[in-house]
Amino acid sequence: MASFYGCSGKGSKGQLSEQIISDNKKYGNFISAADKYLSENDFSGAVLVAKKNEIIFAKGYGVCDLQNADAGSNTINTVFEAGSLTKQMTAAAVLQLEKKKKLRLDDKIDSYFPEFERGKDITIRMLLNMRSGLTDCINAGAEFFPINIYRAIEQNQLFCTPVDDNLVLAYLPTAPFIAKPGSTYFYCNTNYWLLAKIIEQASGKDYHDYMTKKILKKCHMTHSNFEFQNTDAKGYVGGVYYSIPAGLSLGCGDLNSNVLDLYRWNCAFISGKIVPKSVIKKLRKSKGYNYGFNCGNKMIFHAGSTNVFNSYNSYNFKNGASVIVLCNRPMSECNATAVAGKLSKLLMR
């Protein structure tokens, strides 16, 4: 197969064909079973499965936009909201800046946010590994924000409008803690929102500008962006399209991407082109949450959700397999993690 930015696949720098099907006969049974499973279960989105630097199967299913007949069908080029897959890249940016000695992982965050007194108890490493004890500004917004502010955020979601870029920082000092910093793991979007702000201070660049130059361009992710709702696909709940407002999703869930670009990311990251190879070795041996990934059994993975979209990305060190799933339906209708699990089982047959 032709070169695919350090991976194997058909096509070139621009738009690729609407699907990639391996001509390797040993994957024939997997391809047939995967396509049958996705078609029969009314999957809506796009998937990509690769093994040992070869794309085995990549295909789109369902329509881009149920309310716009002209939008067409989902393909492997279709851009979706990738949600919390953003965290992998935010963590990588922090590690890049650590390598350049622009920051240290054991820095206390009060040096970045002097108005946040409790920041003296929290390190950058705690933010990266979800051990800060902070309340989640998205999943527990009613606890993080005063009730009137939280209600206003709900309205922003329904009307698809952004919130103030510094809203999280404004209410950080008064938000309750759910645990003593460093004492336990607790998944929290606030951690990665703060990391995005730290990236800005350490790099001297806007977060999105830094990420576009140092992550997207470096990985040749030519169809990805960090622009609010700039996607090809749309999803709906009860006929309504809504997403996490820009300003809240900074650093923790604002990536828009397609399955091909996410595969490019996997290839570049695992090869050590984005972060030092020592990081990859650590992740291979890790358990729990580290550097934007769930780790365990020589596998790294993450899922994401932005109300009407959900996503999944994994890399298995044991067999070199990537499984990427992007859906333009809410998790209750089409669960990317469950789909990825089924595809992984089919691949192992």
C-alpha cells in the first residue's frame, strides 16, 4: 500500500477515498464480520482499524446530518467532534514544553493562577493524571458554578453559543473540592482546561495556535481543527443539536477530527515524533490514568462525548492495533466504546 504519513494506507495528503479496505487476505473474515456488525446495528459515524502500520478497514456509515439531506453520508473523511480525545494532545503539548524546560510537572499551579490559593496544593502532574481533587466544570457544572451561572451555561448549550473564555477561572477559587489533592483519581475536565491555560502561559501562544502548529501540523492532521462546532457531521437529541460551549471545552474536549487524522496522530505519537520515547515506554507499562490516556494491559485508550457526539481511540502495544470510532449520535443511541470493543474482539478471532 502507498505511504500514509509513516503509516500504510491508500491515498495521499488530501481527501482519500470514502473507504479503505485491506487487500490482505488474512483480514478478509474480520472485514466481512465488522461490516456486517456495523450495518446491522445501524451504526452512524466512521471507524478505522489498523494493525502493525497497515489500515485494515476504514469506512463511514449513516448520514452526516439527519436534518440536511444535502450533507450526504458519513465517510472516513467526515469531521466529527472528538470530545475528550483532545486530552491526549493537550497532555502531549505539556510534555513538549517540559522537554523544552518551559515548565516542570511538579510545578505548583498557584504560580500560574495566583488568585487560586489552593493551587499551592496542586501540581501540573496531578492535573495530567486526574488527581487534583477539583470539581468537574462540565460533568458537575451545577456544583462548580453558582446556580444562576450554571443555568446560563445550559442556555448557551441549547442555543449553540460560546461562554466567556475565562468563566472557569473566575469561579475556580469558590468551587468545592471532591477530594484532597493528590489523594485519589477522579476524572475531571477542569484539570485539562487548566492545562490549556498553563500551555498558553508557558509557550507564550494562544492554546489553539500552539496545538495547531505543534500537534496538528506535526502529525499532518490536515482536516482537524479546534474551532467550535466546525464539523461536517451533526448529531441530535430529540431533534436538537447542541454541544459543550466553546470556553468550557478548552483543552479537554474541543478537537474536531476524522478517523484518518486520528490514525495519523496515533502513528506520530507512538513513534516518538510528538513526545520523547521515554513517555511511550512509560505508558506501555502504566496502569490507571496517565498523560491523557487510560492505561492497562499494555494498551492506551480514551473515550469522549460532547452531548450529541461520542468517540473512542485506542492503541494496543501487544499487537500494534489502532481502533478508532467516531459517532454523530449520543452514547445512549450509539456507543463508540461498545462498538470499538466489538471490533477489537472480531480482530482477535
